[in-house]
Amino acid sequence: MMELLDYFDGKRLLDKHGIKSVESRYVSSAQDAVAFAAASPIVLKLISGKALHKSKAGLVKLDLKGPDISKAYSELVSKGRLLKPYRIIAQKMAKNGVEIIIGGRTDEQFGKLILIGLGGIYVNIFKDFALRVCPIKQEDAQEMIDQLKSRDIVTFGGKNRKILVKLLMDVNSLLVENRSISELDLNPVVARADGYVAVDIRMLMQ
């Protein structure tokens, strides 16, 4: 039986392997969320095992400031009544960039697989991704990026190519060293010319 790993347990695993993720915190009230935001725009998300596709279910509220935070929090609480148990997480808004997906899963025949592709809402539209069997080498990571039709977009013309190669190698280590991970979904990872940050973390454990 597979179990959805708590968001912050997943975040700690990413930290351990040097994978950067956005500043986040569970909040239990609108006041909590406002305090977390301070002067920065934030995102509110409802996390529940009964709603794995948060955006489609209207469980993600973006670019919130001031009174919009309390309103969005109340809306999520209303939706959460049908999705118990649930928690609400606040995150700092990631800087603008290109959304990519980094993922992995356990295949009965091949074992651990790793994936990179154009992410966000485009992952199911363009289906532009590359897949390899773990463990991968640095050359494999480079080939995966080169295989993408969107390689010039996601690497900003090659400016962050080394950064994405290292990200793939770090995720490879995460998957290889944590055999209990059945599925890993970092979507989106917001890539920029000078770096990246994982915005959404989903791990299923077996």
C-alpha cells in the first residue's frame, strides 16, 4: 500500500540531497498566513490525499497580498470540509522562470526511473520529456536535457545547463538512496537562468 509523504518530510529529503525548494510553512489560520507573508506575495495550497491534482481542483491560490490572503484562506477551508483530513500550506512566490517537471517512479521491470520535461500545465499537453533508468551518470543527464524539444527554453539558451545537470544528478541520488520512494513528482520546478526552486513536492512511499 502506498502512502503520501508529508510535504515537509519530503522537503527534508530534498534538503538532504541539496535540492532547493521554496520557503514554506503550514498555517492554521488566516492570521498565520498573513504573518508568514509579511510584505511578500505568497501562495496558499490545500494539501489532501483525496486531491492529488491541486490546481485542477482549485486548491491553489497564487500571488496573494494583503486582504486577498484572508479571503483565499477562507475559500480553501470551505473546500477542505469535503477533503478531510487536509492541511493548508503557505509558500513564498517563486521568481518568474520556466516551469519544468522532475520526477521518478519505481517500475516493476526496470526499477527506479528518472524523468525531466517541460512542466506545469504543459506536461500533459506537449509531452516533452526524457526518461532514463537509475542510476544515471552525468553524461546521461546531459543527454536527457538535449533530448527535450524545449531544451533551449528550459536551459535559457544553455545558461543554466550545468545547474539542471546537477539537479538531475541530485534527484538520481535521492531515488537511489531512498528505495521506498514509489513515485516522485516535483512539478513545477521553476527554472531560471541562474538557478531553480522546487515549488510542489509529491512523494508516494511504499
